[in-house]
Amino acid sequence: MSKVATRSRLRTLDYSVVQQCMHCGLCLPTCPTYDATKVERHSPRGRIALMRAIADERLDLTRTFAEEMYFCLGCLACMTACPAGVNYAELFEQARAEIEERRILDNPWRRWVRAVTIRWLFMAPGRLRWAARLLRLYQESGLQTLVRHSGLLRLLPARWQELEAMTPEVSPAFSDELIPPVMPARGQTRYRVALLTGCAQDVLFSEVNRDTAEVLAWNGCEVHTPPHQYCCGSLHAHNGELALAAELARRNLDQFPPDRYDAILSNAGGCGSHLKHYGRLLADDPRYRDRARLWDRKLKDVHEWLVSIGWRRPPEGQPPLTVTYHESCHLTHGQKVVEAPRVLLRSIPNVTWVELPEASWCCGSAGIYNLIQPEMARQLLERKLRNIRATGAMVVANANTGCLLQLIQGVRRAGMPVRVAHPMTLLAEAYRRGNGAPEGPAG
């Protein structure tokens, strides 16, 4: 095989990271793409072997390799299974960054889409909100309904019709319209926390952010939620734009100085997994690296935070509810937060808990995976829906923006009488039924 022309990003890593894989195969049963295809290169072990060959300069960085890296969900289930502790997340991000730097998959259409979305729309909250307002107008004016019933969509390519059907519903109000910049604690103030409202979550699930803030306030937290927050950068890091991810990390560190808060809280599994690694992202930045390390220590998933401080049990008198829980891949495998959401949900009185089969198996959302790999995403969603249906649950809870969208669209298309809700929403509703008067500590 020919030598690569320039030094590989993978080669600049601590080489022990690339060598760490023992090729034991314990990751294979946990990998959704390998499970579906049984092709070695579609497994974590196979992908690491390809990365190592490039790092050793035995293999060129080709289009085939690039397509393989984007066929990976990045669900990180392999990291939970790996007995050697291989940091697949770092390898995965570095590989995609090199692909983008070398423009292996470059074409005019892809270049334009990435420029408009990743490099423009998601770099400034005002731009994203501007686009969301236009989409809200399109939906609320009745124009979307008219277009869908007119037959005009049948003139578009099939893939465009699928994308239009996946258009998410924009929230009637954004997070800063629902949450004050400082929400005082209900009762005695125990902690001062910052709440991250995200980018997509801000415009699509702002009510989840409001519910999160209220739950925290009911549990003795003074909640600081600055308006017009920046994207966390996970979209950029997972799609090969590490420089932009680092820039967004700096903006968040400026907006949320970590020494001012007892905790900085995320309620989205995918965002939180990235947010907990600003120290690694900014390790070579002398101005920000110390703050980034402190940030990593202060950054908590809201579920793990509530359990750690001893949350208050919602009051009795709740309606009966059968609930199951689909795990966000990055909450479970990236952050290792597994039991806390379950503990909180089971603390709601009159909840009948049903464990979801394959709860940690990816639903196919995986950031923008359902947009760039629709067939594999569809297979994974159908598998998830079969498992949800088998539980007989009235509600499926989930704690990640992308998963919520994927599941909502899935149950709607399947005609399933199942509500999809964030655990913070279910907790907030339970508190409100008791006029915000939770009982004594539950944990």
C-alpha cells in the first residue's frame, strides 16, 4: 500500500491510545452497525484497525475509510464493553477531523450544507433562533399543512420528502421567554447552579428547560440561566470541526465562569458527554485550560446532580402511570449515568415501572446520523419501537434532545398511543400537582 503524503492526525495522538485495542471482540455484540451487517470494518475493532493502519502510514486516508467513520453512530457502547479502556471517542473525533481537514468527502453540495449549518447557523444563537422563527411561522400559519396536502411534495426527490416529514415542531416560546435569568430556590437556598439550555433544545424543547429549572428550584437550587446561550460544540466535535468546538467551549467558559457555581448542569445526554471534556479540548490553550479543568469538575448531568444532593420526593396523589426509559447513548456510555434517571422516575408516586428491553441500544438518532444514514437509523428506530411496544408503557422517558425527536417521530408514524417525555418534565408535573410542595428527601 502507498504511504500517506502528510502526517496523520491519528499519528499525533499518544500512540498508546491507538495501540490499546486488544482485538478481543467484546465490543462486537454491543455495536449496532456490526450487529446489523456482521462486517468487520463496521465494528469498533475494525475501525480501530483502520485508524492504526493510517497512523502507521500503511494505509492512505481514502474515501472508503471516510465513509466508514461516518457510518459509525458514535454511540460509545463499545467504550462500556471494552476491558482495556480504549478511548474510542477521542479516536473517532480525531479521525473525522482529519477527514474534514483533507476534504476526503468534499463536494459542492456537502460543502454548502456544512457551511450553512455547522459553521454558520450553530455558531450563534441569534441565527438559529431566526431560522427557528421562520420555521415556526411556516408551521403555525398553516402553510406546512397546505403544502403537505397539496401534493407538491411528490414532485421532490424521495429523500427530500423524507426530510420534510422529519421537520421538528418548533416550541411556541424559547427558553429565555420561559425562564428568568435567575430563578430563586423554593424555600431555603442550598446551592447556586447554572443551567445550560442548549441550541436545538432551546428552540425545540424549551419546556424541558423550564421544567428542569423548576425541579431544581423545588430542590433548593438558585438557578442561573443566562439568555442567548451558545451551542456546546458537540455537533462540531462529532463532525470533524474541532477548532469550532474549541471556540464554542471558550465562549461558554466566558459566559459561565465555573468558579461562580456549585454546579453547571446539562439536561441533554449528548451535550453533557461533550461538555464534560472541555479540559481535553482546551488542554493546549494556556488562557483557558485551568478554567476548562474546573468546568469539567463542575459539569454535571441534572439527574446525577439531583440524586447526589438528595432530591425531594414528589407528593402523593399522582395519577397512575406506566413508565419505561430509553437510555441516551451518551448519557449511559459517555457519562456513565445509568441509574440516576431511573431512581428519579421511580420516586414519583403511583408510577408502575417497566424496564425497557435493550434500553441502552441506540435508537438511531445519534446527532445527525438519522439525516446522513437514514436506512440504518430507520432499522434501529424500528427495533426500539418494537421494544417499547412490548412494555405496554404509557410513557417512554428519555433525556436527550436527538433521541426525543427520533422517538416522537417514530411513535407518531407508527400510530402508537405512547407519550415521549423527558424525566424532568415528568418530575415537574408531579411537583406541580402538589402545588410545588414536594415531600421529604427521597435520597
